Amino acid sequence: MGWRIELLIIPLLLDLMLWLGPRFGVAPIFNALAESYATAAGMEGLTCK
């Protein structure tokens, strides 16, 4: 049985990076977007076309 260790290293390294790396979420992005819309809605003289 021929083991191809180079074919196993890449997925193992990727799994380790995803498991041990920083956590990303979309909530801060949506919060910033909602805040910018709320700021724009409170501006005087802003017209919607």
C-alpha cells in the first residue's frame, strides 16, 4: 500500500489553521452596516431618489 504523505499534509495543515486560528463572524459587519444606515437616516436634508 503506497502512502502519499504529501497528499495528507495540505488538508491536515488547513484543518489545523481553521481549528486553531482566529474566529470570524459576520455580526460585526452587519452591526456596522446597520449603524451607518441609522446615521444616514438621521441626517437632515438627505433625499432618497
